Amino acid sequence: MTNNSFSNWKHGIIPKGLLVAIGGNEDKKHDQEIISTILSLVKKQKKKIEIITTASGFPEEVGRAYCTAFSKDSDHSVEFMHVSTREQANDVNLLQRIIAADVIFFTGGDQLRITSVLGGSPIEKEILRKYKQDYCIIAGTSAGASAMSKTMIFGGDSRDALHKGKINVSTGIGLIDNAIFDTHFVERGRFSRLMQVVSMHPSNTGIGLGEDAGIVIEGGCILKAIGSGITVILDGQDIKHTNVAEIYFDEAIAIEKLIVHTIVNGYGYNLCEKKYLRPDDLKN
């Protein structure tokens, strides 16, 4: 056990649940590798899955699509809930469904809908409790993944992203506080916007999730790549210099010695030790 992991264990804060963050556009019709992996992580034979479509502008269509994907070739209990108001976020019946769930899956859309509707609500508090205290799977794709971290990116044009103030950052759900997620990362050229956020929060690891790429995070530390896509890791711990605190709005950002890794299915990363993990490392 690492020093950081030991410290977390000593203070009783290693989460018992697993996080699954997906970069978007995952396969929902054919081999369904990422969805199958999520289901395989649940220890029960018959799983209870709740799809939260709060982020989506098309909740009925999206909810039905994920219900179909998660119930393919199985008799799992799969339902979706569109929590669109603060009043609904306090609904006791919806809360009871969250309490009973083995998998809670956030769809894509707009991550600000998730945080503004669910933030501080009984549903959000129960999701946080379940993740910390129960063995459960909290998963999200695209906006649903971006909202998982404590520091959340919610906008900004990638073309101007290495100019101070051009990226919007807010507070996410806070399931994890040592990483920042960005999605559709490779396909939409979002390297520079995650670089800016890591330059401002170098203690956090930037995780750029490509499409049909996902990660499973165990114990808040050990990250394992899944899916067919690419995940990019931006490690800011060894940044020697950045001018981000000295320049004015819209001025260009300089960063010296930002470490970049890429991982694919079978590879991983230790968020606590800031260490790249090859397939043989993950077998140990």
C-alpha cells in the first residue's frame, strides 16, 4: 500500500465504490465493451441500474437508448429518471431508487444541469454516501463524466484555450478531488483547455477521455483504461514554471514541463503516486 493510500485508509476515507468515467460516444449497439465492463463490475447476478438523464436535452430518447443497452441479453432491472428541477431532486421516491441501485449512470448533455439541479440535494448526498460507504458503481459519459470531479470544466473554445480566462471551471459533484476530467478529448482537440486547467490546479491530474474510451477508478487511486479509445493523462506535479498567475485576461499561457501520458485498454495510472501503470503492473 502506498503512503498516500495508507494515509487515506488510516483516516477511513478510501471509497468502497468504483467510478467509471467515459469520454462519450461509447458503443451501445454492437460489442458494448464499456457497458459490459460496467455490468461485470457488479457482484450481483441481477443488477439494479438507474440511468440519470438530467444533463440531456432529449431525456426520453437518451434514457430509452441506455435502458436498451444495459438490459441487452439480460434480465437486469434498468430504469431512467429525468431529474430536471430542484423540487424533483428532493423527491423521496426517486431517492429510494438511488438507495437501492447497484449502478448509477449519468448520461451526456450539459454538466451544469447536473450540478445546478442535484447540487446539495438528497440525491447527490446519497450518491456521495454510496460511493464512499457501499460497493456500488457510479458511472458517467461525456457531461456525466465531467461532473464527477470536484473541479469541473464546463465550457470554453479549444481554439483559445491557452489564453487566460477562456475556459470555464466550476464545482462538480466531488466524487473525486485529485483529478479533472475532460471528454471527447482527442476528437474535439481539447488538449489546450485541459492544459490550462492543470496549470491552475497542478495537484490535480488532468484526464482527457477520448470517445469510446473509459476508465475505472478503484479506491480513488488506481485507474484502469477500458474501451477502444485513447485516454490522455496530464501530470502537472513537476511543472517548473507557468505565468498563469501573472498575466491578464486573454493573454497567452506559458507552461514549462507538463508531463503527458497516453493509456489504452489494459494500461493504467496511479493517481495517488502519479505513476504510469503498464499491463504487468496492473496484474500485481
